[in-house]
Amino acid sequence: MATGQLPGTRSPTRRSVLARRDYRLLLLSFTTSRLGDFLYLVALSAYLYDRTGSAGWVSAAALSRFVPYTLLSPIAGVVADRVERRKVMAAGDLVQLLVMAGLTVAVILGGPALLVVSLSAVSASAATLYQASASAMVAGTVPEDELVAANSLVSTVDEVAFVAGPAVGGALLVLGEPAWAFGINAATFAVSAAFLLAIRRTSRPAAGRDVSPVGALREGVRTLVRNRTVLVLVGCLVAGAVVYGVELVLLVVVSSELLGTASGGLGWLLAASGAGGVLGAVVSPRLARVSRPRATITLLVLMTGLPLASLAVIRMPAVAYAVLVLEGIAIVSLDILVETTMQRGVPGDVLGRVSGLVLSLTAVGTAVGTLGAPLLADGLGLEWALVVAGVVPVALAAVALLLIPQLDAAVERGRHALAPRVAVLERLRIFSGAGRAALERLARAAEEQRLPTGAVVLRQGDPADDLFVLVEGSLVVDHDDGTGPRRINEMTAPDYLGEIGLVERVPRTATVTTASEAVLWRLPGQLFLGTVTAAPAFSPVLTAGISSRLARTPAVRA
């Protein structure tokens, strides 16, 4: 759970996160890409309206982005778990670069609206590759105890881009032609791809598994459905997406009919929400450490919708801007908490698929809100439409939090229950680079095994699947180089074994047998590899340990 910082521990800061080279490159890629995106969307709407004089084409452009995210994000998630992720993201950027170049030419030549909308849909389809991989990439470039700080920086960039991108786009429209915005956006994708390809740390897709794309997607769905906490929190995000979809349609009407600021006041309403988002990204690391996470999350969920409902009775623009600032804080804070929970609670080898599913579900929520807003306004009137749209989705989400009634106690109880296991893991040199959250995740996944004397723990030549921690007892290690088994090592608790096959992706290099009654913990191999990938400090310790152990097995080393 994203909440649950141990008392007395030092919270990682944004400065410590930015000290990590690969995360800095990822953040620079995201910053460049998002600024270009928001700049381009303003120019796209302006071009289509000027070209056709129809708001219908502007709506079609919005749907051209929602539909690909809804249909293709789950597929993009499968790709993100099967292919090296920074390459997937870079490929998505390069496709968008080509599309934006085509859009630039089309706009210069006064191309038809249908062509422009079609190219926009292709761009959105390629963007799903980037977005489905992004969450897992963040989780792969920082340790788990830095995830909240890392996610808050990403959200800060997103919200600043939400404010700055349209402003720059509007300035370009005043000073020049829409084609300038499309051309600049094309350049941002080239820069973003260059940053991604400069990242050194690579993801490790699951090895040794032959699962069809449909089967892989089904596995992602099962993972999401079985994790009740993550599922309920994702439902809260979808409820917020419904509210956002309604706002896309009704805020311009609120500005014109209720606040008296005409349609131009829409920009100020959106800017207020964006400014709140920046504040939300700043305060979210503190919210992640509160002692009552369920109450905090419930309040954030309600605050994503109640500001919209309050606009039904507000007639002063300044008050409307203020409540939308609060909404922005709640939306971004909730998004960061859910994102961090998902990164910590979902295995790394399936995280891309779950992220793709979440993207699809939130896109559906936004589309439902966008399509339903006119129906609500026509059927209930503007004021009641605002109340219903602001209250009903988030109230249902808040009630859904009752499905995880012991969340607060479970977080606290889980930390205390895991403390003895974490203490054992802390004594092992291989885990010296891990943060507390990473060790808790490993301890939670450990399966305890009690074995008698003479039991085989690992057999030479078998596939490498999991890591083992020797908690009690002793082991002997034998290697057969073709001339018969030879004793190469003896191990006593606490110690670990099985890392060579996992890291080197080779079969087991020796046979390990219990020399006495022993207690071992079996840790999922992919979880161990994901933890190693996320913590750069592991690298020298792990490499030194593997080199030392391989030195005892000459045939393998050669």
C-alpha cells in the first residue's frame, strides 16, 4: 500500500530521486513529451474549428484520442511486459514523430478535417505504447521507498504542462499558424526518444514463458481483479475520470451561463484545476504517510467530485476558481496514491498489462462523462446535471472503499507482522541496497519451507525460478563438471542461494542439499529481479557475490 511509512524513518525527498540518472532521463522524456502534447491539442482544436466552423469536428478529435486509449491500452500493456520497456516507449515516440510531421504538412496544405482527425487517432494509438510502459519504468528506476516522491514529480510535470502547454499553444496561434504547434510537437518526440534510449537500466521481461497475447492479457485482468485493494482504488480513479469527462463539456457552459465570464472563462477554470494539480503533487508524499489511509483516500475521492457539484450554486468566478484548485489537489493526490499502490502491490512482470487496463478503464470513464454530460444537461437542467455528475460517481466510489474495511489496521498490522522477516533480510549483504518498502514486499511474498536433513533444495541443471533464503540450519553445495560431484561450498544461516541462475538466466549451476534440518524462505524470482532492477545499489553487491560463487564452479564460469 502506498501508505504505511514506518515511524522514525526518513522520507525520500525529490532531491534524492533526482540524483538517480535513469529517473532524470525518464522525467526529461516525460516533460518534453507532455509539453508538446498539450500545445498540440490546443492547435488541433483551433484548426478543426477554423477549418469547419463545427464543434462536432472538435468533439470528433477528442473521441479520436479516447477510443484508441480504450481499445489499445490493454494490448500496449501486453507489449510492455514482453519487450524491453524503454524501447517500447521510444518506438511510440518515433511513430508519433512521423504522424506529427504528416499533420504539419497536412495543416500547411489546408488538409481536410477527416485526414487530420485520422492522423490524431494514429498518434493516440502510438501514445498507448508510451503510457502503458511509463508506470513500470518509474518503478524500475527508483527503489520502492522513493516511489511516492518519483510519482509526485511526474504528476507535477503533468500539471505544469497542463497549464503551460495550452498557454504556449495559444501564443503560437496568435503569432503564427497552427502548423507551428504541430511541428514543435514533432520535435519534442525526437527529444523524448533520445532521452529514453540514453537510459542504461533495462527491464527484464519474464523468461521461459510461452503465453499467447490473449493469455497474457487474461493474466493481467486476473491480477487486477484478485487484488481487491488495487481494484477498488482503480474504481475510484474511474469515478474521477467520469467527473473529468463531464467537466470537458459543461465547464464552458458554466463559464457562460452561471459565472458570466463567457466562453473565454473556460481557460481560467482549467488553469485553476491545473494549479491545484501542481499543489497536489507537492503534498502527496505527506499524504502517503498518514496513519489512517482509508479516511484520507475517501476524502480525496469525494473532493474529486464535490467541487463540480458546488458550481451549481456558485456565482462568483473567484470562488469557482478556488473550489477547482481543491479539486485539482484531490485528483492528483489520489492518482499518485493509487499509482504507487499499484506499483507496490502488482508484480513487476505483469505491471505493464495492469497499467494498460487502468488506462483503458479511465478512458472509458472519461468518454462516459463526455457523452453523458449533454444528456444530463438536457434532461435535468445545468444545475442539477452538475450536482448529479459531481456527487453520484464519487459517492459510489467512496462506498466501494467499504469493501476494504480493515485497510488501516491491515497496513499497521502487516508492518509489525513482517518486522521479523525484514530483520533477517536486512542481515543479508545482497539486500543492503534495498529500502524498507522493498524488503517488506519481499518478506510478504516469502513462502516458508521446513526441510529434513538430506533434502534437495536446488538440483544442478534445473530451470532457475526462485530465490531462496536460508533462515535456519545448514546446506552443502555440490557441482558436477562431468567427472562426478564435487563439494564446492557449505552454507549456514542466514544466507541466500539461487541468484546466479536468475540473474545470468542459466539453469541451476549446482545441487544444494540440507546438511541439517533447515528453514528456508522461497522468494518469487521475478519479484527478486524486479527489486534488483529498481535499486542501483544492488548491482555491485550482486555482481561481487555472483563472481565469488562462480569462481568455485570453473566449468560454468568458462
